[in-house]
Amino acid sequence: PSQDQNSSNLVFIIPVMGRVVTNIFMGLLFVIVFVFITDDSKDLVSHLLNGLSMLVIFHILAVANYRRKIKEFEAEDTIARQNLALQVSNRKLADFAHTTSHDLKEPLGTINAFAELTEKELLKEQVNYQRIKQYLAYIRASSDSMKNTISSLLFSTKIDNDKIIVDVNDVIGEIEKELQYQIITNKVQIKRSELPSIYANHALIKQLFRNLISNAIKYRKPDVAPIISINYSLDDEACVYAVKDNGIGIPEKYLETIFEHGSRVSDLSVEGTGIGLATCKRIVEDMGGRIWATSAIGDSSIFHAAFSKDIVV
């Protein structure tokens, strides 16, 4: 039996044994007092035996009843644990579905955009086949991105995720390729220092930075080319990765709630599902870290993800 089960049993057994000892003592005291009052000393042994026999029978029944209650308690505890595990499993399944739909929107949008451009090019009198070839390359890259995203998400749902030393610089490079259409069309500049590696699940780290970079592009200022800076800082306990943009900013009152599932900043007229940052929070906190944002409306935003130095290489 587990330590929890032993603790549960003790909750019932200790009071039972205490009652048994107390009742036997009180029974013996009653018999002795009765014999002393009646001065019926010749039947002392008989009274004692009869009294003890009744007490033994009574407490056998009591212990049996308490054992039954212990089993009922253990059965209820098992059911409660199973229900909790089922709730956790359902939550993870729902998160997976939302995350999948969120992460597949960008490559699908890229495929749709370049398919339209290809169609328009083919309708021209002078078709530029070199340009069509370039468009098809973007479509193929986005298709590969979708395939990799699905594989990564499926991998991240495994109970025992394989952890490796993840080169965050390579991860940023992969994301830049996958978001190539958004980067080109919005004239995005991504600047980064040489970032430290981290011992973690590759798919989850990629999803974390992809969501933060996508958000920086999405919440850009009109007619201003987005500049995204990715840096880090170290202190005695943690390594803090920071993703900074020059976008429209976030009102201070939303800085705490933006990481909640389904949360939206109603003051900003930008489409979104409120899933990306919630996913970031889940990833960081599952790794024992912390994520937060600093910003002001109309100013740049900085998203900070802090991890223990023990897992940073």
C-alpha cells in the first residue's frame, strides 16, 4: 500500500483502537464496582468472563464495521483520483485542439496567399514563370511547416517528452523560414544576440518562440516596419529570454490577463484567439519557469520568459 493509503487507514484505525481500549477499561471497572456493591465475590470470575466476552464480541463487530468503512473510503478515493486524472486528460486534449488550430492558421494563410498570387500571375498575358516558381517554393515550405507543426504538437503531447539540448538560435532560424511570407510582406526585421541553449523539449521551445514572434508581427503599428529583438540576461538564479517589439503596445490593465486562455485585449482592433500566449504560459510554467510582459499602449512590448539556470547551457 502507498503512504497515502496507510495514512488514510490510520485515520480510522487509531480512533477504533482507542475506543476498544477505553471501553474494555470501563467495562472492567463497571464489573468490579458491581461486584464490590453486591458483595457477590464468588461470582467475580463469572462476571468478568461474561463482561469480557460481550466486550470482545462488540469490538469485533466494531472493527469489522470500521474496516468496511475504510474500504469504502479507499474506493471513493480511487474514484476521485481517476476523475481528476480524466479532467486533466480532457484539459490537455482541449488545449491540444486549440493549439493545433492556432498554429496551423499561419502556414494555411501563407499557402492561400501564394496560391492567389500564382493564379493572378497565370492570368497575365506575359506570365513570369520564375515568379510562379518562387511562389510554389513558398507554398511547399508552408506545407512542410504544417507537417512539422503537426508532428511537433503530437510529440509534445507524449507523457515522457524527450529532452535535449536545444539550440535556441537554430530554433529562431527555423521559425524565420516558416514565417517567411509574413516577414517579407510586412518587412519584418528580426535581430537577436547569440542566445544560450536550453535543456528542454525542442517542439515546445519552438512553439514558445514562434508564438511570441507571431504576436510581435500581428500587433505591429500601421505603416511601421516591425523590428523584433530577441535577447537574454542572466542572474544568480535564472536565465531570462526577452522578445521585444516596436508594436502598438498593451494597456497596463491587461498585462496580467493576456496569458489566460481565451483572453483578448478588447482595446486593440486586432484579430486573435487568445490561445497563443496561454500556450506560452503553459509551456514555461510546466518547465518550472515564469513568463510576464512589460508594455504600455502605443509603446513597445517585451515578453520575458525566465528559466532556472540549471537547465540553461
